[in-house]
Amino acid sequence: MAPWKKTTRKWARGMPERASRRVSDVAIGVDLGGTGIRLARVTADGCVLGRTVVVPVVDRRKAVVLGQLRRAVVEACSGSDVVGAVGVGVPGFIRRDRGVVVRSPNFPDWRNVPIRQILQRDVVVPLVIENDANAAALGEDWIGAGQGGRGILVMVTLGTGVGGGLVNDGMLITGRDGMAGEIGHQTVDPNGPLCACGNTGCLETYASLTGLVANYRRWTGRSEDELSGVELAARARRGDPEARRAFADMGWALGVTLANLVNLLNPSRIVLGGGLSGAWPLFISRAMQEIERRAIRAAARGVRIRRAKLGPSAGLIGAARAAWQAATGTENTSAVPRPWRRVRSTMRAAG
Ligand SMILES: [Zn+2]
């Protein structure tokens, strides 16, 4: 049976005829990245319908990207499905309650961009803006590496930067401004390298591609124009001592941070994703060593540490989950904009 039939049948079953109209078939999950916008239709039980649409981002200027995003979202909403909500994952610091992107490392000219307000001109259903790593955490918790677990899931995305997200019993831990879970900017060494955030010795300065490459170049004195994570990992596998050291430091910094998080949060699951998680064998044993050395044993024993499962789709699947939660009033935050409360009551009245 096609997954969408399951959803529509569920709505129709046992309802009086007038109310048998579907409230919605799908949420649109969107992942806005530095190189592309990915969109897919996701049902309320986490089935991704059809293909993921990918719109390449070549020109990163604000007006261009926002124009592309608006067109892509409108297009996604105009299909034959009844769209209940839209969720957009965006890299950077997000004011979730206001739907504002405060700053984004991928889009340097973005400052306090009211992205929800801009998109909401064309979209009438609830629209939620979420940090991309928070969205990935929601996705992995829902149908990925954390599926079926209860309690706290810690997600760390190891990519160009280091992102983080915290989920408790299916709900994001957002903090007051929606900025909780910035795991990449936990201090590992107060005297460590300068981080883009202004602090020194953040996890990101060791465990992101940017950090790995900077450390590697500092030690080798080489300054190639481009050095990808795949290439750096290949050098480490071939025995390049500085490349091996960079990944060992990554494991050390990650282990120190995760040990702190184990002691702070007593999580049931830790999920490591992002492009650099592909270099798993080069850093994971060092990270595990640090966790064993530093975390409270009883808390560390119960935690399941896994590689992420959903790959580049985690963000859009999680953004769709956030959208479903917003549309049905089940998200765990007081920071819900007022207009949505009206939309919800209309939806309830219709259903
Ligand atoms: Zn930092």
C-alpha cells in the first residue's frame, strides 16, 4: 500500500461524513544549505513521498537565495496533496520564536533576516524555521539512528562547522531563544585556537572540516587552495602523520565534549552525523576513550552512540517533523507565534 493511502485512510476512518475531509496529507520539509535547497513531502508518520527536489544554490546573495527559496516552497505547496505545514531548516543562529535568521555562516550577508515573515507572504499554513542541526536531530530521533528510543538524544553534525541538537522524548530542547544545543561552541580548551564565534578552543576548532584543515595547515606549513574532508581522510589512512594527528585531536575534542554532555544530560542516544562522520574509524576510538575516562560511568554505560542514518535527508525530514508538531500544537516550546494558534483552531474546526 502506498504510504499516502495509509495517511488518508487514517483521517477518514470513523469520522462523521462532513468531517471526513482530510486536514492535511503532508508537511513540506525544506533544508536550506550553502550549496542547495532540498525539499520533500513528508507524511505525519515520517514517510517521505516521492522524490527529493534539489535546487542548486550558486549565488549566495540574500535576495537571490530568498527568491529561490520562495519559488521552491510555493512550487512544493502547489501539488495535489493537502499541505498542512512547512518546516525550513537553516544553518546558523536562529530566533525560532520570531522565525529570524540572526546570522548564518553559509550566507555572510544575512543579518536578522525575518525569513518566516518573508515566506509567509506566499504560504498560508503554519511555517516553522529551525536551525539545521536541530532539524537533523529531530529527523534522526524520528526515523533515523535514534528511532524508537526515549529520553534525550544528542545529535552532533560534523561538517564544515559543528552543529548540535538536543531532543527529549521527541521534542526539541530549544531554550529561551531557540538557540540551545550549540554543541560546536562548547569550550574544549580555553587556550585553544580562535573560533569563528569569537571564543577560543571551541569543539568546532578541532572537529569541523574548517578546524581540521586549519590545524593540518598550521602543522605542515602547506597551503593548498582546496582540501576536502575526503582528501584529508585519505591522507590520514595513508599514514600522513599530521592528518592522523588532526583526526586524533578531533576524536579527543569530541570525546571531551560528549563526556560533559553525558554528565550534564544523561542521554540515552548520541548520534554523530554530517559529512565528516564518514571518517568514523579515524576518530571514534579516541572519542570513546575520552568518554570512558571522563564521564560518570553509570551514565556513560547506558548511552547508545551511533552514526547518523538519514544522510543529507535528516534535515528536511526533521524540519517536516517540526512543522507537523507546530501545526498540531505538540511542540515543546512556549515560543509559538500567535497567528498559528488561530490557524490551529481553524484546522480543528474544519476537522
Ligand atoms: Zn565557537
